Amino acid sequence: MDIASGIVVYVLLWWLVFFMALPIGVRVPDVQDAGHASSAPANPLIVKKLIAATLIAAVLWCVAWGLIEADLYSFRESVKGPF
């Protein structure tokens, strides 16, 4: 995997993990402030979720890199197209 492909894979993994982590631990406040959405979380814990997404995506990227570099499965040979 070259550098550009590695960056693209990491960014995609990071966003997927981040969006999966967003609803974890979200609580709606008992008292709603005027002008706020009724579903707005009281404490979204964004920094913890950013750090968790970064670490989990790094581990998943290492697994993906290892599988690609080990050549256990060839993605290029599995696609049989008209070209």
C-alpha cells in the first residue's frame, strides 16, 4: 500500500469509527434551555471520542495494512470486469 492509499484508508476508518462513537454515552438534560434542541446532549464528550476514534482507527489501519501487505487475499484478482 502506498502512502496516498494508506492515508485514504486511515481517514475513512477514522470517520467510520468517529460516527459510531458519537451516540455512546449521550444523555439529554432534564431541563431544556430556551432555543436549544430537545435532543441536544448535556455533555457530548467530544474530546474523548476524538481520541478513541484516532486510536481505534490506527489499530484497524494496522490490521488492514497487514492483510494487504501479507497478500493473503488479492483484491485485484477478485474483481473480474470487462477491462
